Amino acid sequence: MRLLERTKHYFIPHHSNNHHAKILHPGSLAVIVAFFLFAQLVLSFFAIAKPAVLGFASDIRAERILELVNQKRTEKGLKPLVFNSKLNEVAQRKAGDMFAFNYWAHTSPSGKDPWSFFKEVGYDYSFAGENLARDFMDSDSVVNAWMNSPSHRDNLLNPNYQEMGLAIVNGTLNGVETTLVVQSFGSQRVVGASKKTSTTTRKPDLGAASSKTVLAEASGVEVEASKWFSPFSLTKSMSIFFLGLIFGALILDLLYVTQRKTIRLTGKNVAHLIFVGALLAAVFLTKSGVIL
């Protein structure tokens, strides 16, 4: 009963809280904000001091990406792509190079372009391309992001490509574990044909990275989820939880005031409800992930 009364005190307008849910009082809101900020400081500390504790939990699978890409190609009447072991190696080397030399770009700071990796593994191409992605939670999100970008979509739907390689990499970017996806496209060169390359032209978000990487096999192997928790997921979950509490309390408060025709000199419930609802919707729609 005591728990029920306390819950009623915090969420339902009642004589014990002066007919205004305790959670909506300025003092309670200040405590919630302070707790949220403290939690963010703790996450930031662990992300820097203990990067192995807070990981980026991802479920990205090479076979699923290939399946989704080929679905998009089939819809456009294009031939499906197949995995090529040399292109898998191209993607793995590119991913390892980005982590080893601390960059997030198609071309390394030393000027090494994507096509250098094709040459290293002996893939003689007539057409070649590259897509990059990081910080995504699952395979579908990666492909959807690529499809929503004109330059990346051109690579996915390029009729000149016949084969594809993938590397799905767990590593550390800016002190936080993340998942990096490298997608290499190609068509092997016919004798006498000229070489053509394609890569995206969007300006990259540069970031420092650790040289410690774990390269996954690109063909059909699921990458194990990183360590423990994703800082992004934790922050999003906490935001939804606290905003949800406030939103629910505002709804109950509005119903109480409407039903009992309570007149208040201060407070605009509908305006507050719209504002918190908009924040809640924005958090729900927030997604992680960067493509290049």
C-alpha cells in the first residue's frame, strides 16, 4: 500500500501533492535532469577509461547485407552480386588500414587510395567501387542508409559490378568501440579493357582510431556483438524512459484537470504535453550510423 500511495503521489494529482503530480514539480524535474547529466558523465568516463566495458553492440551479418543488396538490384532488373574472396580481402585490408593509421576516409592521410588494396590482393578490375559505414546496429540499417544516399546507391545499383566483398570490423574509434563496415565492388578486367573506378564523394567525418582491430570473415559469418553496452543505446533508452515518465504524468494531469474542471493560475498542460511529446518522438527517431 505504501508503494501504491507513493506512486500515486508522484504521478496522479492528489491532495498529498497539492493536486499536481510530484514528478512535474520543478524540484523533481531538476533531480531528473541532474541524474541524467550524471549518468552521461559516468558513460563518458567509462568510454574513455574502460573502452572494453562499453561496446557498440551490433548485429551486422555479411550474408544479410548481400541479400538486401541483391534484393535492391533485382527490383531494378540488375544481376545479383556474388561474394569474391579477393574482394573480401580488399575490404578487410581497407578496414585494418583505417584503424591502424587513424582515419575515416576513402583515401588515407598518406594518399593511399582504395584501388591500392585491389592491386595488393591481385584483383585486376575493369570496374571497382567502395562504400563505407560505421556505428550501425544491424545490416538493414546499413543498406537503408546507403540506399538513401545517391552516391552510395549508385554503387549498389551499378550494372557494371559483378562481385562484392565485405569486412565487418569491431574496433575502437575515439575511445569507443564501434563496428565498421567496408563494402568493395568489382568486375574482373577483360584483357584489353580499361579500368574504371567509383567511390563516394561525400565529405568524411574524420576520427581517430585504435590500431587494435578484430577482422571478421566477410562471407557469411556473423560478427559477435561487442562487449557489453552501446553508449548510444544506453543514452537513448534513458532519454525515452525519463521523457516517457514525464509524458505519462502530463497526460494523467491533463485528464485530472479536464475531468474535475480544476482551474489553475499557472501551467499550460497542453503546451507542455506537445513539447515533451515532440522531444520523445525525436529521441525515438534518432539513429546512429555514419556512411562514407
